[in-house]
Amino acid sequence: MKKKIIYLFLILISILFVSFWTIVSGGYDKQNKTILFLKEIIPVSFARKVRDTIFFIPRLQDRNKFLETQLSKYEQGLNGNLFFEKKVSNKEIHNYNLKKFFLPFPSLDLELGWRATKNAKRAHYLELVDDKVLVISGEGETIYFNKKNINKKKLSQSYLKNNLVELFSNKGTELAAIRDLYYENDFVYISVVEMQDKKSTLNIYRARKNFKNLIFEIFFETKIFYDEYTLQTGGRLEKFNDDEILLSIGFFSQFESAQDKKSLGGKIISINKATREFSIQSMGHRNPQGLFFLKEKNLIINSEHGPKGGDEINFNFLSNDNNSIKNYGWPISSYGKGYNQAQQKFYDENNYLKKSHSEFGFIEPNFNFTPSIGISEIFFNNNFLYVSSLRAQSLYIFEIKKDYNLKNYERIKFDNRIRDLKYDKKNDIFLLIFENTPAIGILKFS
């Protein structure tokens, strides 16, 4: 009997040890409500102290494994070597094959955390340009490779010169972050967060397609200025009508801006490519990270980060009334809450974060994720909406019914933050930017 009790005790201790290590190391499922509850009641300072003492050895082992991967990435240079391949067959989810190829860019500093300003320059983006894939790093470096190389053991990447360093130096501004990369009609567009005199702003630059040298020039300025760097910038670019493109803009931590039609903060706008004039398509957004335009339905779909909870997917069926601007409620309405007591007190004092949208005259999200998934890019194809995530490190697949209501989803967990997502119709594949390593992911459903 005593032996059984000892065995049970040891098993319980082992379970608690593994569970606690999972929590403090950050390797838990970001949608596991039990673990999220435990994180709520365990002080951050205590968790970090335990991580750095009791779990010193497993933490060191994890760090060494990460550094070994980084060393392999560094040594292979521009090869873009294939370093991971997995085929999954499961009746409960889509069957798929996944490949990962190295990118030569810096990875996230996991010790600092994703909110660190240094990690703003670790967000990389990709775009399909004819028979090539163009990639831009968070520091503004550009590379490319031929699409056909995804069927080989290496991508054979090439550096592509650009004038961004010189451009920002001449302007007297600092590149704080790249927010998207977009290609259309022989022009490459990038959205950029710039810093000048300790103020941040979001602008769009574009360059004519040239695989020898990209010469960027200013295309559009939002003229939003915030007194410091903020993550709430939006910046996603997307196709729209023949002579226009879409831009999503975050609220830049200026709470009044999202409900102010005189400000571009918290808006999705269309920009005329010839005149550079813009029109507001929707407002009341927090930090729109995903954007897609379904032309046959005249539908703009966007995803956006909530605060703590309340990541949204919004549908905007455009009307012929140019004066009709859909309002999605931020910061008055959100299904999220403050990250801490002080932030929640601020929301309460300003009557922000009402759970209902419709009761206050706003559009309800078609779907909201609580807990948050760190929602990122989206894509619509053949009545399926594909939603990528950072925090939850997963791809979510919704089947779109006739009523366009989003209900059940299929989740594919990759254990890697997904920053960007593109679909290549010719090869019927998805290309993803995996952020942790970083890497190019090639996802093929069967």
C-alpha cells in the first residue's frame, strides 16, 4: 500500500513538474483554458523565478536546441535549405504535407518576448511575383527565389538590392517595422512604421518591379503620429477595385481616433493608385492584421487583434451608398478585457469594452476568439476562410455557408507563430512565414 502511495505521489509530482515547466517555458497551448487559468493565478514574477532556478537545466536545453537551429540557419547562408517535412493523414482534419525552408533573416528573441521593440524588426513578409517569391525582412532586406524550387531540397535564394536604407537616411527617419508586402500590376508596395523625433507613423512606399534593384518612393502617408512606438499599427495591404488598393490602419494607441472620422486611426481605407486620394471603408478597428477582398461578393474581410481576448473576424458587405461607413465598435465595444487591473480600470473609467456591439449601434464580429489567438493574415478560397495566428501558432479553417456565419472551425497547430500567408493558385499551395526560426512554410492540402 505504501509503495502505491509513493508511486502515485511521484506520478503526481511528475505531472505537476511537466505542467509547470510547460507554463513557465511558454510551450503551452495558448487556447488551453486550464493552463490559462493557472497562469492567471500564478504571479509572473514567481513563474519567472521558478523558470530561472528550478527549471534552469531544461530551459538551458531548450535554449541550446534553439541555438543549434539558428547555427544551421546561419551556416547555410542563402541556400534556403529544407530542414523539416511532415505528412499528416487524419480523418478529423485536412490531410496535408508541410515543408519548412530556412530564411536568412534574424529570428525573434524569445528571451525578450514578442512585445519587445527589437522584435518589431523580426516580422517578415512574403509575396508572389510572377514565377518568383519575394520576401522582405523586418529590417527592410529583400530576397527572392523561384517558385519551382519549393519542390527541391533548397530554395536557392538571392539577395535583391533596394534603396530603403538610403531613403530613410535622407528623410531623417528610422525604420521601426515593416507591416506588409504587396504586389500588383508591376509595382511592389510595402507598409512601413517610421520613427522621427520619437514619433511613429505608418506610410506606404512602392517600387517598380525590378529583380536587380528596387527603388522605393513614397506612395501614401497616413499622417498619424504617436509619441512613441506602438504595436497597434495595422498596415495590411490588399487588392481592391481595379484602380484602388486597401490599407488597414490600427488605432495607434489613441483611443479617440478609431471613432473619429477625421482621423485615419482604426480605419480600413481604399486608396486610388493614380490620385492617392482615399475613402474610408470601415472604422472602429483596433489593430487589423488580416485583410481580404472578395470581389464577386463586394466583401471586405478583416481580422484584428483584441486586447486580452476578443480577436475578431469581421465581414463588410459594401453597399452602393458611399456615405455608409460600417463601424465595428473599438474601443467602446470589444469581447476582450484589460491585460491587468490598471488597464481594466482605465477601460472602465472611460466606458470602454462593452461586450455587446449591436446594443451600441456597432457591427458585431462574425466571429471572436477568446482567449486570443494573436490573429494574423487571412485568405478566402473555394468557400473556406483560412485564418493564421501568432500566439496560438495555428491555422484555423472555416467553411463558409450561404448565410456567411462563422461557427465551427478546424484547427491545425504548427507550434510556430505564423506572420504571413499567401496562396499560389497555380501550384495549389499555401506559403507561410513561420516566425520563430524564421522559415518559409509550404503547405499542401490533399
